[in-house]
Amino acid sequence: MLINREALNFALIAVITVSLTGCAKAEETSNKSASPAPAGESVAEPRTATSNPLKNAYFGDTHIHTELSFDAFLFGTRRTPNDAYLFAKGAGIEHASGFEMKMKKPLDFLAVSDHAFYLGMMREMASLDSTYSGEDMAAAVRGAITPEGSQAGFAAILGHLRSQTGETKDPINDLSVARSAWQEIIEAAERHNDPGNFTTFIAYEYTSSGPAFENLHRNVIFRGSDVPEQPYSRFNSINPEGLWAWMDEQRALGRESLAIPHNSNGSNGWMFPVNNWAGEPIDLAYAQTRMRNEPLVENTQVKGTSDTHPMLSPNDEWSDFEIMPLRIATNVQSKPNGSYVREAYLNGLLIESKIGANPYKFGVIGASDTHNAAGSFEEDNYWSKTGVLDFEPYRRGSVPTPTSTPEAPEYLDPASKYWGASGLAGVWAESNTRDAIYDAMRRKETFSTSGSHIKLRFFAGYEFDQSLLNTEDSIKQAYANGVPMGSDLAAQGERNPSFYVWASRDPDTQPLQRLQIIKGWVEDGKAQEMVVDIACSDGQTVDPLTLRCGDNGARVNVADCTVTANKGDSELSAVWQDPDYDPSQKAFYYVRVLENPTCRWSTYDAIAAGVAPRPDMQSTIQDRAWSSPIWLTQ
């Protein structure tokens, strides 16, 4: 029996989102087209880091919430930006419920990205020493340290928001409190930035939405130490075009930044529209402005994967991976069209054919979106996202409720049953420094993973052949004779380009099973896509008829999560040419690499509880990585 408890755990925050949409009345910044972004300058870093011209893979997270975010505080989180950086560097920190959160291996870089609106205000109200401690809702905010207290805290904030008419200033929208919290974020980032060893970025989340829970959130990442004294928030404008105009204005002042949209899967089609905010067809200025400010997109995180959807890619057998079908913080369905990255790539080609510019030429990264100040990236070490609301397995729906019986198990039915232990940002950069990693993000030499530390390379060129697979300087040759992921490759007459792909497993997870290339193109005015396996594990070859690897025999015993031994490869690589290449067509290609299957977090929950895995949840998972595309241009 399923019990719909969405209202108890998440609907309150959804209503808060809608209320905020109605309350935001600040002036919007004009959306003027500006010149392309300069490289930007940052404060000189104090140490010299070793530089590798062939680049290293670095893994990080650009989406972390601490107690300074209004919702994280109401979820019971009392960990600071400083704690988040300590965790990312390998330390254990305390969860809201008291246990220790710690990863198997540290990250290389991190950006704390707390919500800009009400930044630091929940903590301020909870303090008995604050002038806001006497607010009507303050006692409820202070009590948000248990599931019941969290719900009461959200109810109090909701009541406050309902009372705001917009005719007078919101008494708890205190910009001085927000500036103080912003300064705390800045100081933590500066304190933990250690060039060559660990990189931090000053960042925040711009939290916008459409009128009916359509998620339009972005994380704003600054390149250096020179940042505005106040983040641009939904209280300035809920229109993302206003954010881009503000970013252009800051860039003109020497403050370089980029924005990363996330959870497009929950946007109900609003994240990748064919019209602008005013409902007019996307034009050249819109496309250029968006790409100048949003070169990347987050395609996987705890609240689901936004690569593609079975309804959009019916011929892709792996398109149903970690799909969260709901709009963010609701139990309302999200429309797939306009909500997934692969379709945006395809629509971008169609738009480009009409206006001469592509508004959806994104590179990809993953991130966690944790609200615990600590990302949960490992299936067997999972603590979900929302503090005291989902730290117990039954509260996230993976095991029966304590009051149910073995004969008639009952489950809660929260949105968190769709969530996952994801994801990570991967970049190829010369060094572990702000400048090098930011520049890698700018040029889109990035990849995403669903939590594993898989390394993934992708190049295209006209001089590659199979000998590239057997040479020690393959990467040097690939850079010299081709372009890496995130780049354009211009057509050279009738010459057919070749693609060089290499992937390496995470030794702490499962071996690799297959390498795939996803192609998208426009033919006769219609978007087309194709998925091709290009390298198989265990000595197999790709079937020329099905374009698929065979079954490598890797299996999972969900009773104890043991896996078939000696299946899968540590590395996979290939040089591939498109047999259907047409130099007259614009196209994109990107790579997906899949691990062997393992138990999903929900199955580990069930084993720990001594019960069978919940029958309507996936019991296994194939973690994976995605490259940024390479675009073929005329």
C-alpha cells in the first residue's frame, strides 16, 4: 500500500516557490545584447601549481547548500560553508540527525552555492541574540531540527509569505543579513582555495521558477575573487534573462561568471523553450546572450537525470536512467518536451538553421544539489538530500513504514524515492586551480558522471586512425590533430571525420561495460538521433546489424549485492567513423560510457532493514558518464 506523503515532506516548499513567484516585484534589468565574454581576470593565485598541457581530470561539485540556504536550515542542516569544504577535502562532518557523513575519496574542487534569496535569514531568526528572534515565525524556525519541526518551520514561512502583499517591504528580506552571509561564503572559499591541491569557487544559486512549479534554477560560478557585494536573486527578477543581463553588467566591471541551469527535468518544458520569456520566438540576441552566460548545463544530480527521457528517445534502451518525473518539490508531473538536454541539443540545431545561432550549445557537468552540506555520491553510502526529512530509509520510501507489517507492507511515497546518489562534475584542465578549471568549464571540456570517478576523453579530427589506440602519445596527437569535447569541428569537403574516445573506470565502483556515441542531426527539417555502441568489454565486438555490444554476463544478486566476478574492463577506447556522415548536415556527437550494474541505494536500504527491495523501485543501477558534445559545422 502506498501512502502519498508528498504534502508532508515537500509540498510546503513547492507552495513557497509559487508564493515567491507572486511576491517578487523588483525591477528587472534590461536584456541588452552585449559583446562575447572576455576571458576575464581573477586575483593572482598565491602559489604556482604544476601545469600539464595535456590536461588532468579533476572531479568536483558545483552545487552545495549549507545552513545559509533557507530550505537547508529548515531541513535541520546546521553545517556551514567551512564544513562543506572540509567534507569535500575528505573530512567527516555531522549530518543533521547526528551520524557522520564521509566520502571514500575527496574531491578536487567545490563551489558552495546557497540560495540567494533569504540568504542567511533562517539562521538569523533562529538566533536568540538576533533582532529577528521575536518574529512570529522565529520559534518555528528554531525548532526545525526534527521531521515534525521541519514541517512546522516550513508552515511558518509559508504563512509569512502568504501575508506578503508586495505593497510593503518584506520584513525578513534584510539585505544586510544576506550580505553578511555572502561574505561568509566568500571568506570560506578564499580560506580553502589551495592552488594545485584543492580549488574553491565563490558561487550561489539563483532560484527562479515559472508560475506553476516550473524549475528555472541556476548556479552562478565566479571565476575569481572579485565578486559583487550582493548576489542577484529572484527578488530582483524571476526572469532568467534578467540574470544574464546582470552577469553581462558585472562582466563589464571585470567580474567574470557563468551560470549553470539544473534540474531541467523538473522544468515542465520551460528550461529549453523555443520562445523567450515574453513568448516571442528566440532570436539571435537571445541565443548569443544565453550562450555567453550559460555555456554548461547540469545533466545529472540527486533529483534525477536530465540527459534524455524514454518518451523523447524511444530507441535508446538506456534512456530511462534515474528519471524523476515530477516538477521540483511537488507531486505534479513535468512535461518531457523542453525539459531534457538531448532534445535541447536537437532543437538548438533547428533554431540555428533559422536564426544563425544555437542557444543550446551546452557542455555538461553533474552535481549533487545536496542540502546537507555534503554530497551523497555512493550507492552503498547514501544519506539522500533533505536533512531530517529523509535520513531514515522509510522516510525516503525505500523500506516499509515502522507501523506496517510484513504481511501488508506500507510505503511512504515521497519524491525522494526517485532521487539518486548523483552526480559529479568532471573537467580536463592543466592544473587544479581556479583559472584552469574555470577556463575548462568555459571551453566546455567537461563531462558528467552519476557519482563514479569515471574518466572520459573525447576528440574529433580528420587525421585519426586505429593506430591512435596503440601509441603512448595518443592524447598529444589528439590535441595536435583534432578538437576535444565541447568544440566545433568544421567540415572539410567530403572528408569523413574520426572520433577518438577513451574511458577509465573508477577503481572503487564497477568495471566498464560499453562505450557509446549519441549522434543528433537535422534531416529534411526534422531532428534525428542515433545511439551506437563503439567499444565493448570482455573482448566482445559491436554487432554490425544491431550496433550493440552483446551481454557481457555481468549480474547482481540483490539479496546481498554481490556482483559477477571478472566481468567488464578497466579501460575502453575506440576510433570511430560515422558511416552515415553527410558533410551538408550540421550534427552533434557525444559519448556515454556505462559501468556494469550494481545495487541501487534503495536496495542497500532494504538489505540493511532485512526486507525485500521495494517492488516498484529499480533494484540495480548502471552508473555512467557523459561527455560534452562535439558539433560538426559547415
